[in-house]
Amino acid sequence: MANQAEDETQEIQTKYDAFQKACKTILPKIDRKLVEDFVYRQHEDPGTNPMYSLEVTTKEGLDTQKIKDLIWSKLGEMPDIDHRGTYYRIEHKITLGML
């Protein structure tokens, strides 16, 4: 019985390692913990996309209107802007494909 439990826990570890490798290969620039959280939340509430706060920090002096237009064209929502036009924030439902 103990051997079966060890085999099952080893299977969990093997599948988790495969998940880690897939994250590094498919989404190399995305924080692995975000992907884990996303998959967990989507599993808990199937058929819905989780809501996240998306935040972007930029350099001073960039054209804030162009940045707002870009965000609008990609997400269909207007961001909140702070810190002299260097911090953009939006609450948005995302999909795994958006990551």
C-alpha cells in the first residue's frame, strides 16, 4: 500500500515537472506562479476567465495618449494612469492565451 502511495506521489511530481517545463517553453516571460494561479482559478470556476489587475510601468516622457490607445485597442478598456503618466492599471478578465 505504501508503495502505491509513493508511485502516486511520484506521478504528481512528474506531471508537475512537465507543467513547469511547458510553462518555460510556451510562456517563458510569464511568472510561473501567475500561470499556476490562473489554471487553479479557472479550474475552480470552469467556463469563466479570472479577473486580474494588470499594471504597466513605463519611462517618463512617453506619449500617454498612444499608450492609452494601444491598451484600448488590445483590451477594449481605458486604464487608470498615475505617477506622471508612468503607471497604467486596469482590471481585466484574461485568458491563458493573453498571457
